[in-house]
Amino acid sequence: MDLYTKTSYRAARVVTNGYSTSFSSAIRLINREHRDHIHNIYGVVRIADEIVDTYNGRDALQQLNQYEATIMGAVDCGYSTDVLAHAYASTVRLYSIDKAYIKAFFVSMRLDINLPQPISKRLYDRYIYGSAEVVGLMCLTVFCGENKALFNDLKTGAKSLGAAFQKINFLRDIGDDSRRLGRDYFLNTKSPLTDKQKKEIEQDISKDFAVAHHAIWRLPINSRRAVYVAYRYYHALAHKISGVPIATLYERRIRISNMHKTLIVMRALLSQTIKNRWVRL
């Protein structure tokens, strides 16, 4: 069983590296004890996203329900013939990740299959929670381990960071979401979004970032660097998005160049090193 579990961890790492170079780069900064478990979480999230975003079959809902059943079955018994489900279940069981987070995640994934248009504020908040905030809470559970007091202290920040990331993704992908998937995630709006509405969304993201930033510096040292790098990357992406009109976002996807990503990592690590030394003085 140990060999199978280790192999399943490698599979989750391959999926993560294959889908997100930016996220993979940040994960490499996490200590080895926790790194594989973040890969395991991301791997399952990625497969669920594939079902609702790129699989075009009419049975998408059935496929998603079956995948949820596979995940929950693996969590309950500690084994699955699906290697990613097995890896994820290992992480969930080891760190006692709340099953309610998993259920909330799949609720949001089901919303993707038939998202009401326009979306209400209640559903918008519910979607953000299940698709992004609970992922942050899963990762925080791993980072904090048995320190439940620290987890409870930082959970608001983890949720805010996940929410900020998701809202930025919404803006970045608004063209593809509206054209190919027929989705508009922003509450009480009808496409196309206006520049005024875009500005309001960006202000909301700034508030999320402010809450998250305060919590990042209180994370355990073995995960702080990685989370801060991810924060700086998305902060830079948000800044770039803010500099273009909404019409441009509908036409093309805004990206951060590889060179810029490298600079973000270097500056983030330098900033954290300086702050850590200052704290120790």
C-alpha cells in the first residue's frame, strides 16, 4: 500500500505541474512534509474543473456526481483505484480535513454546469465559498496541522485569499467564460460588464487582499513563502488587469510573462527574507 500511495502522490504532482506552472512554482517553496499534500488537493480540484469546463458531454452532471462519489468513498475507506482520489483521501484522512469543505466544493462545481444568469448575490457568495474559499481552508488545515487555534485565527485570511484569486480568475477569463461556456459569474450583471462594474469588482478584490495579507505573515514559516509568492503573483495579475478596459478582457486573456513571474518570485522571497530578519532583531 505504501508504494501505491507514493505513486498516487507522484500522479497528483504530475497533474499539478501539467496544468499550472505558476502554482507549481509556488508549491516548490513549501517544505517536503506538506508539498505533496497540496499537490493532492490541487489534483482533485483540477479534475473536477475539467469535468465542468472542458468536457462537453451531456452527462457532465452525472460524471461530476460519480467523481464526487469516488472522492467521498475514498475518504471514507482510505483507498481508491483512482490514483488522484487515493492521494487526496490520504491527505484528507491524515489532516482530518472537514468533509463539509469537500461537499461545498462539489456544490459549486455543479453550479458551473447550469449557472443561473444573472447570478444572485446568494449564489455568487455560495459559489465563491465552495469553489475557492474551501480550497484555501483545506490548504490551511495542512499548513497548521494540529494547531487548531492557529487555524481558527487564520481561516478568515485563507478564505479571503481564495476569494481574491477566484475573482481575479473571473476577470481574466471573462471572454472565454462568456463566449464558450455562456457563464457570467458577477452578480446581477448582464454581459458585457461595464468599466464601472469592473472597477467595483477590483475594489472588492483589494479588500480581500488586505485581509489575506495580514494573515499570510502569521502562517507557519514552512508554508509562508509559498503563499506569499502566490499572493504576489495574483496581485501583479490584478494590477495588470486593472490597467486595461473591460472590452479588452472580453477579447483576450491577460497573462504574466515568464520573466515577470521570475521577478515576482525573486522580489517576494527577498521581501520576506528582509521582514523575517527584521522580526528576529
